[in-house]
Amino acid sequence: MSKIKENLTTILSVLIIGILLVYIVLQLVAPRMTIKVFGFKPYVVVTESMEPVINVNDMVVTRQFDLEEAEEGDIITFHADINYDGTDEIVTHYIYSIETTNDNTTIRTNRHFDDSETVLPDTWQLSEEDVLGTYWFHIPYIGMITEFLKSPFGIIALVANTGIIVAIVYLIKKD
């Protein structure tokens, strides 16, 4: 019975590591495909435009966007050239309006406003291809950890700590 449990643990560990590796490779090679393959994708919020609903350093988890189900007031994550400098940024905002004319759909968004009478649409106009996903849920403050682990210092700290843990486990098992 112990051997079966050990084999199942090994198989489960290899499966989890394999899935994580596929996710990481997909993120590096074809980041827009991640949500299509896994059904979700996390993004870290870097501005206060959705506060107090979603705060800076919260992680927003999105699922696949379906234009047919989208409604005004839904929260979406998308690419937009917010500074008009030719560089797309990742933004999470509410859908302000969805307009379809001659098979062309235009999505307008807006940031969070406390007073519904002062809601103003963002200046950019989006197509369905610009939308990365629909808001599913968010995890407060986890974005700080994610951003740290993506930094050079965070990577070094992670590798060093993993090495120390492996060495300690090796020394304990050796005795």
C-alpha cells in the first residue's frame, strides 16, 4: 500500500510540474494563447483606475471573453495604447458600451467612478481582438509577490532559497 501511495504522489507531482512548465512556456512563447488553453489568466493591476473595487497590486484573474455574453458594466482586461505612443498596455476597466455597425464591433470602456452620474468613457476604442479576458475574480495584494518574483532580485532570492532548502533536505536524509 505504501508503494502505491508513493507512486501516486510521484505521478501527481510530475503532472503538476508538467502543467506548470507548459503554462510558463506558453506565457513566454504565445501569451495570448494561455487563456485559450487553460481557460484563465492572471494579470497584476498597476494603476488605481479601478479603486476601490480593484486596487493596485491586486491580481485580476480573467477567463475567456465572449462578445455574445458581454454586457455594459462587465469588467474586462484588454490591450490599449493609453498613452498614444504606439505601445499597448494591459488595462482592466468596465465596459461602457458595445456598438456593432456593418459587422464591426466597437467596445468602449471606463474606469471606476464612485458616482454613476460622472461616468465618462475612455478615449480609446477596442475591437474584440483587443480584449484579453473577462474579469472572473481578484486576489488582493498577491501582485506584489508576483512582481517581486519577476524581478532580478526576486529570481535570485527564489533560486538561492530553493538551493538552501534542497541542501538542508539532502543533509537531513543523508543522516
